[in-house]
Amino acid sequence: MRTPPFRRTLAAAATAVVAALALTACGTTEDADDAGTPSASAATGPVDLTDERGPVHLDAPAEAVVSLEWGLTESLVALGVKPVGVADVKNYNIYDTVAPVDAATPDVGTRGEPSLDAIVALKPDLVVATTDLPATVIEQITKTAPVITLKGSDGTDPIGYMRKTLTTLAQATGTSAKATEVLAGFDAKVAAGKDALAKAGRTGAPFTMSDGWIDSGTVAIRMYTPGSFFGGLGKELGLTNQWTEGGDKDYGLAQTDIEGLTKITNADSTFVYVANETDGGGEFTKALTGNAVWKQLGFVKGGHLSKLPDGIWMFGSVPSANAYIDALVAAFPGA
């Protein structure tokens, strides 16, 4: 199974990205005229905001935006902004089918190794990135265009940070009215999900959320704590996450294996998981179901298993949040 998104070593990536920028390698260089028509902004005039690096000034709302991270790309799509360049377009459209971009959108390299050549060729008004990129790489990009840098998530308040990300990008692109509409739709989705669970008598129901892969023949499992994006959405719905420890400070992700799942002692827990079929998910599922320890787990014996539909990005924005809420509610019979 291919190494999944976000399971990368940033220290190694830093060296690789700096080298890539210095050599202007990696990614597709496109003429600016071929970048497509930028989205129209709903507001005009100077924009002043603050990102994770400090104050950012734009002379006017950005129209030609390059996105270097998929969660940011999804936020732009939700706002009706068509990016003129996106990191790893092909794989974005595999992992995030709820908010796709035009397949012809110019590719600016990978999320870990963006191409300065490709970015410059698009003549963007703005580049949006996350703090997962090394500071040296972001500094290189700021020499060519304004950059807004946000965290990929925040383990202390993942849903609050999703809101912050959307509203910040809306301010930068003059689409604040659209952001208000999108967030109102999200709030309505949460309320409807809570209501459906309550009517089914499943308020506070136990669950866990995970994904995984095969690493050198061993099953590696990643658990989504309450500090994760998906874990935070479960909390919004009033569900009770059974895996609360070990998450990293940004993404709220914890690591375990099949034997570690024996810590989930509540047999009524619903085990929700991602196994993307386009990325070897069948191998992961086969490895689980063929394991003797797995077969004896209470939630397995009770049949409390639910595979998420493919194409919901695990580190996304409102579109993925809405799709996940639908899938999570559907994981509980009667809801």
C-alpha cells in the first residue's frame, strides 16, 4: 500500500524541498495564460489579516491563488474560488472527491516539494500554504508572491481552526459572504446529525475512527483522537470517542497496531475506518480480517464496523466535514 498522505518526515522533506526550489525542479511549469480564468472576488480594496507567521497585506482581494495543501484547496473550492495552481492535482482528485478541482488545473509539484518554477509561471496574487512546509521553503516563495501560512489543523480545537481557515481565506479572496453561507450550512448539518442520532437513541454512543496501511508486512493503524479533524466532528455530534490519548498536537493522530485495539474495551463501540480502494485499501482490510486478534475484538464480534466512503479528505474543510457527518451518522443503525 502506498505511503498515505500526511505520513511524511518533515525533517527529510525540508532538505528535499529546499533543493527542489533551488534547482526549480519537480512539478509542471505552465504559462500564465494557460492557468484558467481566476475566480471573481466579491469585495475590493486592501486586505490586512494575520496568519501563523504574522501580518499579511494584500493590495486587493486575491483572484489568482495557488494552493500548496489539500485542506486549503478544499476551503477555496468551498468558497467558489478556482485555484490557478494546486499541489498534486491528480491525487487531490482521488482523495477528495467531495470538492474536486478541474483536472486541467496546473500542477505545482507535491505538497511536500512544491516547484518554485511552476508557482512563478502562474503569476499568482497569492500562495496559500501550511506550517507543515519548512519555514525556509515558505521564505523562498514569499520572494515571488504574497503567502498566507496556516496550520493544517489544531489539535486543541480542530473544528474551530477549520472555521478560522475558511474565514481567513475568505477575507483574502473577498468571499466572506460565501464563507458565512458555507459555515451556516455546516452548522445546520451538525444540528441535523445530532437530531438523527438523538431520535435513534444514539446520543453519546461510543465510536473510534481510524485509517491504516501495510508497513513492511505489518499492519499500522492510525487512530483519530478528539483532537483530530474527524474526531472533532464526532464530538460536535455528541458521540464519545474511545481513543483519547497519544494524538500529536496539530492533527490529533495516534499510532497503534491490531494488538493495540484490545484497549477498546467497550464492545458497543462502532469502529469507523478509512480504506481507500484506489490506494491499496483492500490489502489493509484483508490484513485486518485475516488476523486472529482482530476476530476476537468485541466490536468485530458484534458487527459494529463501518467503512467510510472513498473521497472524504481526512484533513479537509467544510465539504469533507459535511460528507463525514453524513457517513458517521449512517454508521449507527436507526439514525
